[in-house]
Amino acid sequence: MSEAVPQRQRRYPRASSANALFVVWKSPSRKNVSPVRVVGLGGMFIHEADPPPPGTLLQLLFETPAGRVRARAAVRSAEVGRGMGVAFIEMRQEERARLANLLKHLLL
């Protein structure tokens, strides 16, 4: 008999961006534009065939209907061929409000 694996409790709801959102990301050694698969107030999953390793710090820039969002993030997980999960570590308050507005729209 197998036991159910408990799902990790997420701090913030997440929304699929359905390929409608792209992010410009910059690491110390690379710069790229990639589609965002999932986004939340705590971070996002970015599709990237050759993601940087966990722990890498990134600068992010993406557009929302309310305007641009710039953020600093850290790569938390990476899988070659699939992408990377990043956690936001710094974002100005007005940009966080733009992100919250985007999420409200995506979660409808």
C-alpha cells in the first residue's frame, strides 16, 4: 500500500501565463528572453532549455498591462530542457502592485 505524498503548501496562489508572458532575465554570465509558464507573487517558472544552476541571482524584467516589473530573483530549481523556478527576492512596492494586478487578471 502506497502512502500519499503531501503537496507542498504554497505561500501564494500561482497562475498559468499560457505563453502570454515573457521575461527578460540576466544572470552574471548570460542574458535571454524566455516564456513564463507559471507566475505568482513569490516567483515564477521560466521555460529555458539551459537554465542557470540553483543559487544563481537574476535580474528580471517583464511587462504587465499596468506597466513594467523589474525584480531580483534567485534560481531555486533548474531542470535542463524544462526550465527554472525562481523566487523573487527584491521588488519595489509599485511593481509588486502591478504583479498582483496581473495575477488577479490571470486567475479570473
